[in-house]
Amino acid sequence: MTVKEYLTQTYRIDRRINSKLEQVASLRELAAKATATLSDTPHKSNKNTSSMETIICKMIDLENEINSDIDTLIDLKRDIVAMIKRIQNPEYQTLLELRYLCFKTWEQIAVDMGYSLQYAFRIHEKALKCIEFLKEESKVDRKRVKMALK
């Protein structure tokens, strides 16, 4: 997985959470529309009850998935923040935070930082190289620790 793919995971998880939240809202609307029909004639089963149970079960399942995705997103953001903080250049830090933690567009980032779009892209490439270097450095440090423990 490239550094860019690693950092972009936060956006994909956030979008997945938002999609599931929309699905839950839709199910809530559907459940609110379900009404019981009252009549004097007996009938075999109550379709509305089983339909309501199905909707509620789906909502609970989706809410559990959302909670799991939120936990994953929080952990990933924590890791990314720690990695970004290791970069010495505050300009790179700001750009990476705006892009991968705040999910701003390149145009918004360029305006916020007072850069041209092309310059924002150049800074981004340099910042990604710093992250790659830090990840490689971490791998080497872990190997040294393992070797020392043997």
C-alpha cells in the first residue's frame, strides 16, 4: 500500500460511515411510515409487525457497523496525526492535515494556504516523500529492536 493510499483510507471510511448513516435515516423513515391496520376481521399474521422487526434489526446491524467503522476511523486518524507530527516542516503538516484529516479539496487547500494549485501539488509530493521516509525509518527501527531482543 502506498503512502497516499494509506492516508486516503480516512476519506473512504468517512464516506462509508456517512452512507450508512443515510441508510439508517432511510430505515427510520420507513419504520415511521409503517402503521397498524385495525379491523374486526381476523387474519393469519400481522405483516406490519414482522416488517417492523426486520427494519429494526437492519437498523441495529447498520448502527453496529457504523460504530465499528467510527472506531477504525478514530484509530487510523490517531496514527496519521502521529505520523504527520513527526514531519519537521509545518507547511507539510498543514497541507497533509487539511487534505487527509479535514478532507478539503485541492482548491480549498490552495486558497487556505495562499498557494497556487500547482505549488500545493508540489508541496504535497514533498510531504508524501517525508511520510514515506518516516515509514521506512520506523520499519528499520522495529527491525533493530527485534534483532536486539534476540
